[in-house]
Amino acid sequence: MTRTQQTLLKSPRQMAVLALTGLMLMTSTGVSNQSAMASHVSKQSSNLVAAESSVQLPRSVEQAVRQDLSQRLNIPPQDITPQDITIVSFTPQTWSDGCLGLGGAAESCLQAQVEGWRVEASANQQTWIYRTDKTANVIRLEPQSTARLPPIVSQRLLRQVAKDVRVPVARLRIAEVKSAIWDGCLGIFTPGRGCTKIALQGWQVIVAGNKRSWVYHLDQDGNRMAQNPTASGSRGGLVPAFILEENKPPIEPSVIFRSIVSGDFTGKVTQITLTTDGAITQSIMAPNIRSRPVVIKRLSQQQIEQFQQVLQAQRFLNLNGLNYLTEAVLADYPTTTLQSAGSLTQYVDLETTHLPKAMQQVIQAWTKLDTSKN
């Protein structure tokens, strides 16, 4: 059996957590607490483990993942074949405790760092993410992967995607799924279109294939489905992932838009904010530094409205809750978070040309306003 080899330096979920932690630090109160938390974020970033290109997944870990997943899929262990379950990727990790960072509220976890692995496995064209210790004596499934489409819905979706994007079903896979509650438009914003205010149970699904990805919104039975065109179209193997709701910081009513750049090896977090009075302010936080917001530019009402028109025309709301973070980046490469009222998304500058076109347009418009980037 050939085992996949990877050169992965930091998982997108870790990068997302670090970036959003920085964002919440910038928007919370208490200078002393912020400095302490920023120091913790910096320590997390610097402690991320870089995998060498020669690193191989231990056989015991691979077998444990296959065995656990086969049980979840009701496949008898003796009937498992490499074609049934594929190890898509893996990366060494240092977990925060004996529960691998996934302990429940009532669970007692050993308070010590645990060396281990984060493994992505694929079966039935869907993806599962596992955490293990070094030898898989402890193995846990990440909760983000618990949402599963019913087989009939999965089949309907993949057939529709294949038809829409002209990629054979066999080359498509469901990368991630989460349950959702939609309005009459399946949660897809279109300027000028009214949507029935109903609570429609459904799914948001990320589909990948041929080094591209697409985001689809479905009702519960898959009888209605639509591609989210704003969030779809990333290329070069860049596959988005969902941002957990608890990791989304609040945004003040006076804020029109803001960007947060965080995650480099120094632990520095830079926030640029546009408020309703036209002021663009910059604030910087590092482990032992927190600057006051400094006004770097003032916009006219016309400039504010023009930027808001860009957000609406590019349907920025449809990017909410998605990060476009590649795993093949340096551990100290910064992550950018973009946020407006009702929408938050993330990306890495290294992959800007591979982002969906609408997202690129928003980034370009924001860069023109932000004098600190000129």
C-alpha cells in the first residue's frame, strides 16, 4: 500500500483560528488581557510543526483511521480496500491536551502537549478529518466533519455539479458539508431580488475536482439546489473550508468594512477599519504592543457609497463563513480576514490569483482605499 507524502506546514483550520483570535483580540477590551492573549497567539504560531517532505504517516495511524472510518461506513474490516478509503493528506501536529483539543465540557483531559497527526481521509466522495496521537492510541474525529449528506442527496448533487461545470462525477468529491437554514433564495444574495422569509432546512456543500472548487446550497432533500457563484471558482487546488460560528467575532454598527492581517512569526496583528464617518483607521497589536487607532485616510460620502456598491455588486455577503487558506504555505505566512456586516471571509495573499473572481474584485477595491498598501 502506497502512503501519501505531504509537505504541509500549517492546516487551514489552525490558520483560521489564529487569524480570528487576532481579530477578536483587536475588538475586545482590556489592554493587559489583549497583550497576554496576543503572546499566546504568537506562541501558537511559532510552535506550529513543519513537516519535512520525507515525512511518512505511521502505518499504525493509517490503519486506525481506516478502521474507524470503515466502522462509521458499516464496511466490515476484512472487506476494506485502498479504493474504499483514501488518505488524502496528513500533517504532524502538536495538540494542546490529551483530548487532542476536542474534549467536551464534562471531559477531563490531560493538560500536556501531545505530539500527533491530523489526517484527511476520503470515502464515498466525502471527507473526514481525524486527529491522533503519535501512534493512534488516541484517535478523534473533528466535529466539523460530522455533517453528512444522505447518499441520495450526495448523488443528486454530484450529478448536478458534473452537469454545471462539465467535470465527470468520478473526478468530483464532497470536501465539506454543513447544515444550514435558508430563506426562499437558498441563502444566495442577488442585488435587487426579494427572497421569501422562510426557515428552510438544508445544506451548504463544498465540492472539489480538477483543482477547482464550487459551493452549493441545497434544501434538505436535494430537490432544490443552486451554485453560490460568488464563492465558487477557486483554482489551483485551493479548496475553501467553513469558519466555525463560534470563531466569528462581532462587528460594531459603525464599521462598514475591515481587514485583519495576522499570523506571521512575530505575532503582529494589523487591523484596517472603515467606519461610517469615512475614517480609515489603522491599529497594530503585537505581544507587547497595542497601538491606538490612527486615522490614515478620510473618504468622502461618494467614495464610501462607491465602495459599498462594489461590495453589493460583487455579492460579498455570499462569501460569509468561508476561508480560502492553502495548506502548502509557510507557517509564518500571514492570513487576511475581511469582514463587513453580515459577512466574514479569509484568504492568504499567496493564493490571491486563485481566489474566486468576485473576491479578487473586493480585494482590489479595498486595496485602492487603504493607503497603507500603496
